Amino acid sequence: MGMTLEEIGQRAKAAENVLRTLPTGRKNKALEAAAEALLAQKDMLLAANAKDIEAAKANQMASGLVDRLLLTEDRIGQMAEGLRQIAGLDDPVGEVLSMRQRPNGLQIGQKRVPLGVIGIIYESRPNVTADAFGLCFKAGNVVILRGGRDAIHSNQAIMEALQGALEACGLPRDAIQLITDTSHETAERFMRMNGYVDVLIPRGGAGLIRTVVEKATVPVIETGTGNCHIYVDETADLDMAVEIIFNAKTQRIGVCNACESLVVHEKVKDALLPRLAARLSQKAVELRGDEGSREACSDILPASEEDWGTEYLDYILSVKTVAGIDEAIAHINRYNTGHSEAIITRDYANSRKFLDGIDAAAVYVNASTRFTDGYEFGFGAEIGISTQKLHARGPMGLKELTSVKYIIYGDGQVRP
């Protein structure tokens, strides 16, 4: 069929030696060439994508998923623009973070370096193929991609266009490789390629991420699942609360930073919930709440224990009432996924307590959770939003695709 995993790993290692020390100018030139290649070969990309779309429809794939799989001229233009934007970002590699002189005259510093070989396991969106390549490459990393069966023709066509651009720039085509065997056995072997792969980043639904975390022996950066809460404190500006919740719940429904759970101080539930229900009814959002919230608003359906921990990705919101901020923090920390949490309050002490007490990658005061995003945080592009704590947490830009090494300058020192 294609190459063996072993061969893919060996080629990745060979390319890594070139990318590790590649100057920024050459990286940017290659990214510009890659953007041009996607536009120049759009007919090939659209023809390959048509095969995937045909297969998806034959397999009765849901229309929303077919749309995620679809490439159009416009979407290919966006992929190319994404690569150009990455070329315009600062290169983190080579930055010296510190340099101190020791009493013995040694100068000891830390310098930013690429992670090495990054494996990305993702589901049906073909644009991830170009985005992931661009980010990894700019940070000096080789990338091995393993996409879903659904997008195999599209992913292969995109990879060939990118490889052609690299070759034209005198760079190794193996800076990006795609595992074409989409079987589960191969995916599981890929997750255990410690000799070749430095880190794995799964991009997709909760099921995919859980599988990778459970099966991988290569270190994993978990991204994604977001059971995000907004807590409305007793001093909250209720007009602000209604607008923020409406935005966080309905502006985009299927995203990891959308609000899924609402926590309300019992002193404001009567004033807030009927107004909020009326506003959310514009988008037909179903509310599921505890007894206290249902007393305040007859439109709220009874919630089950399961609702508190559910990432709906749908027009549904759970509502829990609490007696105060400590109970709110305890409830959120019990059920959240470590993504994004918000408090609406006018009380400075409570805002501080919430910021300090909540265990999550991003904690907001008086703003929508929808801002947890690499672009919104000013990093340019992002590879995903990390919900774990080692190395990278929150939106991951170029800097999070690097590691550090110590560099030591001496003039003959030996250890006494």
C-alpha cells in the first residue's frame, strides 16, 4: 500500500535534522510557496474532495459533517491565506529566554527549540492538513498526519501540493507526511512510536481524544472538550449577563468554548431566569435546570445528574442554582473539563476568588467564554486549545509548539 510506519518515522527523523536549524526567511518563503501551490492546484484538490463527498453521501453521513468535509474555492483560499498569515508571525525558534552568569564564570541560558516530530490525529476537516503543517513547520517541526478515512483523498491531495512546494524550495518533502492506511491498528501503532514521534496532538471529538489518551505511549497534548460554565453572581449586571450568556451559548453551537452550563446565585434567579429564557427562546434553546431554577421560570425542564457534566454542542443549556460563590466554584470544578469558565459580577473580591479558585485553562470575569481562541488572544493561528496542564495549557500558538534547551558558555571550567 503506502510506506510502512517505520519508513515514515525514519523519513521524519531525517527531515527533522534539516528543519531544526532552518532560518526564518527560508521557512517563510516555503510557506508562501505552499499557499501558492494550494491555489494553483485547486482543481486537483476539488476533484479529490469530490470523491470524499460522494463516498460520504453514499454512507449517509449527516449533512453537518458533510459540510465540514467539503472543500470549495473559498475554503481553499482560506487555507492559503492561513499559511500566509503564519509566514507573517514571529518565529519563536532561537529566542534566548534567559542568560545568567554563575560565580564560576559559566554563562547558563535557555533557548527555544522545536519539539521535533509532531503527530496529529484528526477527524474529517481537510483544512486541518494545511493548518497543522503551517504551524508545525514555522516552529521548525516535522509533522506526521493521520486523518480520518472520510477525508483521505482530500488530505492526500493537499499533502501532495504542500510537498511539491517544499521540494521546489529545496527542502525535504518529508517535513509533512500522511499515514494513508486509515485502519485502527495502524493508528494505534502510530500512537506508540516513541522512537520517532515526540508528541501527539489529537484534534476531534471527545471519543477520539479519549482513545488517544488511553492508547498512546507517546506524550499527548489533550485538546478540545469544553463543558464551559458561566456563573451569575448576586451583584451581576443582569443586562450584561443576558447578553454574555446569549453570545456564549448561541453565537456558534458546535465549538469547545461555547457555554454549556449556567450557574446562578439564588438571590438573582427570579430576576434573571425569565428574562434569559425569553432571550434564548429567539434561538429555541432548551433549558434544563434544578428545582430552584424551575421555581423561578416555568420554561425550564427538569435536569438529571448527567446534565451537569454534558458538553451538548447543541441548543441546550443546563441551569444550577447555588447559595454563594463557594458553592458555585465547587460545582464548576467538579463538572468542568478544564477549558473556559466565566463569572459575571460587580464584586471585586468575588472576581478574585473565582479567578484563583477555578481550575481551568481560561477564566473570565464579565466576558464571553467564546474568546478562548488563538486568533482572539493575538497569537495569530492556533493548533488547538489544550485542556491539560503539562507544557501547554489553553490556546496553543507557535510558542507552544516549541521546547527549550539549556545553552552553557564556558572558558575552560571543570567541576571541582
